[in-house]
Amino acid sequence: MEKRKLEKLGIETSLLGFGCMRFPTKDGEIDEVKAEAMLDEAYRAGITYFDTAWPYHSGKSEPFLGKVMSKYPRDSFYLATKLPPWEVHSLDDAKRIFATQLEHLRTDHVDFYLLHALDKARFQSLVDLGVIEYAESLKKEGKIRYLGFSFHDDYATFEKILTYRDWDFCQIQYNYMDTKADPGDRGYALCEKLNVPIVIMEPLHGGEMAAYAPEVEALFKDVCPDRSIASWGFRWLGSKPQIKVILSGMSEPDQVKDNLYTMNNFAVLSEKELETVEKLVEVVNSRKRNGCTGCRYCMPCPGGLDIPRMFRMWNKYGMYSNADAAKHEYFERIQPSERADMCLRCGACEEQCPQHLSIREDLARLHEEISAL
């Protein structure tokens, strides 16, 4: 199992971490037999980092993980969980939640404790309530070992939070398809400069980067025919020294086996392989259906359509060829009255579009293509 030294903390973790937000389910609940077998296999293979959170699986991930891991020596693995800022309206809320989390996890301490999904407003609220100081007191008491945060906002906010105090680690979304997204390459560079260890979430963009159209996958298969498409995402991240843990939200035993194979036979990407990744990114981006940037200058639509949302779905389908996800988004999550075929063809959107897109024509093409899947 590939390991990483967190020199700042004086510890070593497995490079692969088990993310506990996508356990297999049965009748809407965690399939405990299947999920426990997956956790057991991961632990026996050398995974030492297990990441959960208060809201995962409607609050049932923490108790389940605590039950399963209680059969192993507590000092043989690291537990990570998160404080939900959206439920913290007072310091007493934070204290109550943390106490409950210790009960859920059947432990007297949390190794990696995160302030969950921080954005500008949530961070300021925690500062104002004194939660940061409370978390620091828990660290002094030994109830948490390392304090960090996970992040969902723009780069400027990331820089503000990261430089607010000397964090033990942080958790960000980062992968080879999203190097320009926030915090992206700039966020990685800032962590490197400040020597903040990085934990990665969504290394495969929610699974989208585990499979492409056959002609796109051929770029990888021609170079490494025996490695999975998913393995490239993990190896790209693992080739960056500031990244210490890569979380994978494994939901099937086959995913566990493939990830273990990648990490048991780990190799940083060669120069040729890095060039192959760059070529794949170029090809995948070229498959976008149109040039919508999501700026929302076209909104509001007189007909009630969320144009950027539909174009985002359509472009992702073009990039990743995920027909099931596209159909689900379009036909299950968008109301019939708000779909592309309900366009009034008034042209108001096109007058405002900085990209000068033929929005009316593109909406018609979108509806026709997704309807035919």
C-alpha cells in the first residue's frame, strides 16, 4: 500500500483514503453486510484513513463506521469526521455535535477533524461564534489530533481561510480535469507554499472520470492497457508531493479492488503519461456541446428556463458520455415546464450572452439529443 509522510504532523498515512459517503445501499439504507466487507478488505490491505461526516447517509455513516472499526486497534487507523456549520448556531451546538460524534464513532478522540464545506459565510459564522477557538481547545485536550477544513468557494475565500491560522491540513476538490477551477492549481500552490498537507475529495469528479467514450479511453489504454481509466486520476494526484491522502467514495467491491491494485502497484506518472493526460483533457474539453461558461448573463429567462444549468448538463454529457446521468438530470430533476423544448424563442438570452451563443438553436439540439438517449 502506497504511503505518504505528513512531515508537518510527524505521521504517515495511506495515500488512499476510504470516503464513507457512498456506501452501497439496500432499500434506501446502508447495506451493512456489503459495506462492512468492503471496509474490512480496505483495512486489511493497508488503508489507514477513513473519512466520514455528520450528514453522510442521513446521519448513519458515522455510527456504522464506528461500529465496524471498533473491532480493530484504535491506534492502527485514522478517523476523520466533520463539524457541520449549517447546524451550528451557537457554541453549545458545536459542543453537542462533537460529543455526539464521539459516541457515534465509539472513540475518545477524532484524528482529523474538519470544519465541513466552508465558504465565506460559513467560515465567518464559525469565527464569530468562537468555534475555531473551541476546536483548538479540543486539540489541546487530545480530543482531536489535527484540525482542518474542507472547502467549497472561490480562490480568494480559500486564501483567506488558509492564511487565517496554521492549519494542520485542508481538504479540497482537485483533479486533472479541474486544474483551473477554484481553488485548483493556485490552491495547490498556496498549500505547498504554506506547507499545509492536502487531502483530496472528488478525485474522479464524482466518478465521471472513471469512464469516457471509447475513442477517448483509447488515449490511456494505448499507453497503459492493463490499468483502469480511474487509476490515472489517482496517479496524477499522487504524483504531487503536497497531496497526502486521496479519498475515494467507494460504493462497490470492484472499486475497492481496483483502487487497491492501483495503490499496491503505485507509480508516479512519467513524462509521457503526463503528456497523455494533457492530451486527454484537451480532447475531453473539445467534446463540449457549446461554449457556455455559466456566467448567467442570459438569466432570468422570460420562459422560466435555467439555461446555464441545462447547458452544463449537456456539456458534461458531451465530455463524459454519461447518458444515465444526463437523462436523470434532464427528466427527473428539471420540471417539464422548464425543459429546453419550452423555450419561447424570444431571443432575449442571446442579446445578453457574452459568448454570442446561438442559445435557441442549442436548446433545440439539447432537447433532441437527450430525448434520444
